[in-house]
Amino acid sequence: MQSGLFAARAAFGALKAADCSARQLGSYDRMLRDSYVLTDLRTTRNMRLAFKHGFWRGGLESGLMTVSRGRFPGRRIPVPVDAAEARATRRLEPFTPDGVLTLSKVDAVFKSGNATRDSIPSHLLVGPGVTGAVAELYARLCPAGVYERAGDGLRVNPSNCVDCKATDVLGPRWTPREGGSGPKYRLM
């Protein structure tokens, strides 16, 4: 939160001065270095990496890191690039809901108590030029069938939306609906 405040202050200062140069925006780095944020981050910088050699050794190392407030091991633990790690891929079996613990998308929308009429103005703002591959990603992320791949584009069904915000981070923006519509979650 604090680093976001610093970023906003730096951006506002640059816009106010009508100078968006690296020197002007460098005030963000100065504010961050002069604050408690980097000190706090330094105390926990290697915690997750300590466990790469197992639970017991990781527990011991992370304990020493906590006691020394990040001074142990005195260096940055090297990490391989994520893209260099081999990934095993396999063909997934199609999902078949059991109707008890898992539900189909249509049943899930019904059980959410969604009170959205079909003619509602869309509360999901989708930019132009969504490719077929991105449309497929949105369709897989959405638990309610709001996004569908239509040829090499994207079809949006806003009345199905259960407000889970699954795709909000990656693409379409979510805005408040018109009053009173949306899921009620009474049957879940």
C-alpha cells in the first residue's frame, strides 16, 4: 500500500510539473528507499527459498532469518529462471460435475440466485481486439460461462455473471451493475 502511495505521489508530481522524465519520476525510488518498506522486505526476502532443500532445513534457515531480521544468510539465494524449469503437460480429461459437490456452469449460475435480466447493459468492459486465444483463456477462467469464444473473437454474456472477478485482473474490467441486479447467493 505504501509503495502504491509513493507511486501515485511521484506520478502526480510529474504531471503537475509537466515533466515525465526519468529524473522527475525517480522521486518514487527516493521515497521508497527513505521509507520502512525496503527494510521490511529485506527481513523476509529469502524465506520461501529457504524451503527449497526440504521442510526441516527450510524451517531452521527461516528461523535464523527471522531472528537475524534478514541478515542471514548474508546474500541473496540464487533462483533459476522460472521459464527454464521443465513443465510436464498432459491431456486433461473433460470435467464432469457430480451434481453434489461440483456443479455445471448453468447450475452454479442458478444456485447463485442471479437476478439479472438478459437485457441489462453490460457491466463488463471489454476492450477491442480480443484474440481467439485470449477469448479461450477467459472462457476457461470464468466459472459461470460469461465469456465464450466465438470464432476468433469473444462473446460476453453479462447476465450470467456471478461477480467472482476471475478475469478482472487479466482483462475485462468490472463495474457496478445497475441497481438491484446480480447474484443473491441464497441457495449456496
